[in-house]
Amino acid sequence: MPILYEVSHVEKTYKKGKVRANRDISFTVQQGEILGVFGPNGAGKSTLIKQLVGHIKPTSGEIRFEGKDIFKQTNRLARLVSYYAQEPHALTSLKVREVITFTGRLRGMPKRAAEREADILLEQLHLTDVQHKLLKRISGGQKRLVGIAAALIGDMKALILDEPTNELDPENRRLVWNLILEYNRTRGVTVLLVTHNVLEAEQVVDRVMVIDRGQLLAIDTVGRLKQLVDQRLRIEVTSRFGEREKTENALKKWGEVIVLSENRLRLMVDKHRASAIVSEIIEQSDAIACEEYKLIPPSLEDVYFHLGGKEALTHGN
């Protein structure tokens, strides 16, 4: 596949070099792929993608779009790369339909074409009933959907989404993922997706990039990254409420225990030891205050921990 983005040795520092948001990051993005960008809060993900859309310049290194430095084609980039940011909308004094239509016009669409596509997106995202309301007068979840519609309108080559499903209920999250897939498959739009929703994102991404402390830890297909941990299985244990410490201490003899919540714990074990460990957990369930257990194959979250991440990615609801 042709290369859409080429990122070479990008660094971004603040406070006269004392804070390094990105550290010598290099990768390529293929035209037509969906690339997931994972990592904990503060890892440097948002800083990186703001550089990919030309909002901030790297301290050093180069970013090329279709072979040319992005900062030498900023006007063209604004039409061809759509960016959904976490920051609040800038058009809060406009009506919902106006926000979407106006965004299409800014991307060079003729007025009637922008209006037609805006109407389609309003229907697809279940926003028809609020299309004539001011953006600032609708709910937070509806504002998110308006932002998605504004990101999707127009004839773009790349769609860069920063936590697009935050604050959305499960039905609307599924709606957004389906639309992202549709635009990718039917229009060939390249998608860069920053998200903590690992289980949902795993269903749509072609490749995964893992970033932590400003460094690129890995970039590869989901399958190949899972092979990094395919000799281990995840055991999740639910302790009796209020007795987590007893369960945690009992599990420590088999390896590092990660606390997921007040009474949920996780243990990564080698495949060949899993059966014996599970049997012992069952036999000693009363003594170790185990209420329930699950044996789960490797996930992208496990890959993240294997690569050295210290903060859990979330599964979503």
C-alpha cells in the first residue's frame, strides 16, 4: 500500500527541553489502514497527533504527508485531514446543522453538497431532532456526536480521532465505530484512532501503536503484538467484598498481581502453569476468599503491560 504519513525521528519538548512529550518517534501510516494509538494519560499521544495535523511543530524530526513536509502544505492538509479533538467546540453559537454544514464548506464543499451530506450525517447519528438547536444547548453526548459528524463531512484522505467515544453510551459508541468502519471501507479513508477503549477498538484497527512516556514501544498488527504474550494467559479473580488483601496475598506466589478494582485482581501466568494454578484456586477458594475467577486469552491490554506500561488501558462499558 502507498504511504500516506511518514514520521521520522520526531521529538517535541517543552520548557526549554526539560519536558519531552515525544522522544525520537518514527513510523509510517499506510493509505487506507486504521491505526490505533494506545497508551496511558500523559504518554504523548495527543501531542503527536497535533503534530500530524499541523497544529504544532516538532522540536526536531520531520513529518511528511504524501511525500511532502506537512508544514509546506498546511492549506492542503486542512482540506484532506480531518481532526476530531478532545477540546470543546469552537462553534458553540451556531445551530447543530450549521456547525456540520459550515465545516463542510470550510473543507471546500459546494453549499448544496455540504447541506446534503450534513442531512445524511444528522440522520445516521440520530441528531435530526436537535439539528435546529444551538450547539451549546444540547447534551454532552450529543455534542460529541456533532463533533463526529463535523469530522466526517467532506472528501478527506485521513481522519484523526482523539478519544471519539468518550461520554457516549454503548449504543452510540457502536454507532460511531460502525461509521468509522464504513468510511474506511467504502471511501478508503485512512484512520488514526487514539482511544482507551481497547476491547472496542480491537474490533476495528488494522495495526496498533503503543506509546508510553513519549516513546514508541511497538507498532504492528494486533495478531503479531498478541504473539508477544501468547505464552501467557490472564486469570482474573473476584474476591469476597472487603477481603481483597487476603486474595491478593494468596495469588502473589504465582506472580505479579494487578489490582483492577476494589475486589478484582489480575494475574498473568504461563500457559503450561494455568491449569494447575486454576485447580489450586478452586481448591482453596474459601481460604483465599475467591468468589469468582476467569481464564482469559491475551488481549491488547496484556500486550501493553508486557511492553512496560504502568497504567491500565480501560475496557469501556
